[in-house]
Amino acid sequence: MIVENRPGAGGSTAVLYVAKSPADGYTLVIVNVGNASIAPWVSKDLPYDPLKDLVGIAPVAEVPSIVAIPDSLPVKTLKEFIDYGRANPGVINYGSAGTATMPHLAAEVLAYMTGIKMVHVPYKGAAPAGVDLAAGRIQVSLLGVGSVRAQLAAGQVRVLAVAAPKRIPAIPNVPTFAEAGLPAYEVTNWFGVLAPAGTPREIINLLNNHIGQAFDNPKSIQQLSDAGIVPMKESVEQFQKRIVADHAKWRDVVKNAGIKPE
């Protein structure tokens, strides 16, 4: 396997390259939910159609969103945070990794579901958002655990809830959203492998099988779990269904958040 990094346009450069490559199973791309299901609703001139130009091979892992706040904020639970937000409209600033990124949309979903009025502060990536969160310059961010690992270890940041079906090993003392009283909240950033549309089904099945076998290895599972990443294993049909369902889901989220394509 040869890994070729093609940065640019939030991953769209790499996805477009693969979409235009021969459909022979030798050129693949690893994407997140943004590239596969969100980009069509936030990018005015997206150069590919994820549902027509590409086909899902297999998921790899998902990174559940967490509600991270600075230790200085006077709340201890998700309920207290929601009550605080409702009582102080416009006071909470939330940081994201940039407009229309998963942390941005995850916060918008939380605001929409709870009625909290928050101010968006976009950063150029999750790392600087984590730094300002620890310093108290923003009051909340919905990132992945890995983005605030150092701040958590230093006691500068606290996590109120994790958007996963069950608690994750990286932060076992943090309740799920369901346990914290908001069971309808489901926002995760998944990663998966796509191939050009038209790739023969026997090749797709073969690749799905081999990718799935990688996560039968306890060492691989442990490495991901320690970083707050949840390994995923689905059939080709299940993964493709996920892509299509999220395509429709995030269309509605983007519309409700008032985000305009750029």
C-alpha cells in the first residue's frame, strides 16, 4: 500500500482525484463524514457527487463528539451546562475547527436541540480551539477526545458527555448523552474508505473483508480505543446505507443551522 497525501479544500482535492481514477480497486481514498455526506450542503461548487461518483468500501472508525468546557466554567454536568446556556443567551462562545466542520455542526445540533443561543468562533483546526478552550477564551467545544487530550491531562478541561452508545475507554468516567439526559443527540465523525464508482463488486467485497480483518486484531483495537476512537466494522451494504442516511441527515442540520454554501 502506498499512502499519498493530497491536501486541499478540506479533503475535496483527494476525493476528486480518486473519483476520476480507474475503477479497478487500486486507488482508494479514506474520508470522513464531512467529505462523504456533508460537503454537498456546505460547498457551492463541490467538484464531485459522493453518491454518484464514489462507492463505499468499508468504515474504519468513528470519533464521537464530546462536550468539553474549561475547568473555570461553573457547571459540572451537561444538564447544568444547558441550564446555564439557557439562562445566559449569547454569552457562551463555542469553538470549532472551522465553518461547516464536524465540531461546528455538532455544536449547532446541540444548540438546536436544547434552545441554547451560542456564538460560533471558527478556528483553523481543532488544536488551536483546544488551546483557547483550556485558557477560557471560549466556553465550550464539541471536539474529539484526541484534540484535548493534553488539556484533559493537565486538568484544564472537563468533559460533560460523549456522543456514543456506550462510554468509551479513553474517558470511562464521562457519561454518554443518554446517561446525561439527552438521548436523542447522536453526532459522530466517522472515517471510511471509498472507491471510484463502477468498481467491480467482487473487488469491493474483497477490500471490505480485508479492512474488516484488520479490526479483528486486539492491538489495533487497543490503539484506537486509547485515543478515543471507536473501531467500526460493517458490510458494504451497511456502510453505503450509512453514507446515504447521513447525506440526508446533514442536509437538514445545515439548513437548520442557517449555514450557506461557500
